[in-house]
Amino acid sequence: MKKLTLLIIINILISTSFVMASSQIYQNQALEYYNAGKTDEATFLFEKSIVFDPKNTESYIYLGRINQDLENLEKANHYFTIALFLQPDNLELNYLVGEYFYQEDNKDEYTKYVENLEILCPNSCDYLEQIKKLEVKE
């Protein structure tokens, strides 16, 4: 019985390592395509990376950036929001999601992200200053 339990644990560890390595391989290939401007190929591989590791924040961020570049802002915000859920203290993501809600004229949601940045940057930071400038522009 002990041998069976040990065998199961070893199999789980090996499988987990394989899955994480696969995710990283797909992400690295996707980055090459992204940097070469091949967004369709990059998108496919970033999505594949997420299948193997659903907590891969970087892949969500890149998918958001690709959609932002394609001016598919709702889909970009979707990916940025998922990444922010996984990494709530990320300054850039708080800014990007807050900016989206500002552009959508959803002041309540926008205000939440300004408040997040005020908490994360008590002595101010570039992202906090940038998000506050959005109000001044109009």
C-alpha cells in the first residue's frame, strides 16, 4: 500500500512538472511570434499556454495587449481582469483596467481602480498619476 501511494505521488509530481514546462514552452514560442508581429500565431500559443497553466498571468497580459493593439478593448479588458485577479497588486493591470472603465464612462468602476492604486502607491507612482490625468483631459 505504501508503494502504491508513493507511486501515485511521484506520478502527480512528474505530471505537474510536465504541465508547467509545457506552459512555459508555449509561452516562450508565443513571445517570439509576438515580438515578430505575428499576432495570430502568438494568440494561439498564449491560449495554449493558459490551457496548461491557467494561473499564467503573463500569458493573460500578452493576450490583453494583443487585443488592445487590435482595438478589441472589451476582450483586452477581459484578459487584463483575469490577470489582475491572479495578481491584484500589479500596478500596470490596475491602471489598464481602470483606464478601460474610464473610457467606457463607468465612473464607479474607474474610481475603484484609482483607489486601488492609491493604496498600492501611498507616496504616488507613475500609474497613479497617469490614471488621475484621465479626469483632467475631459
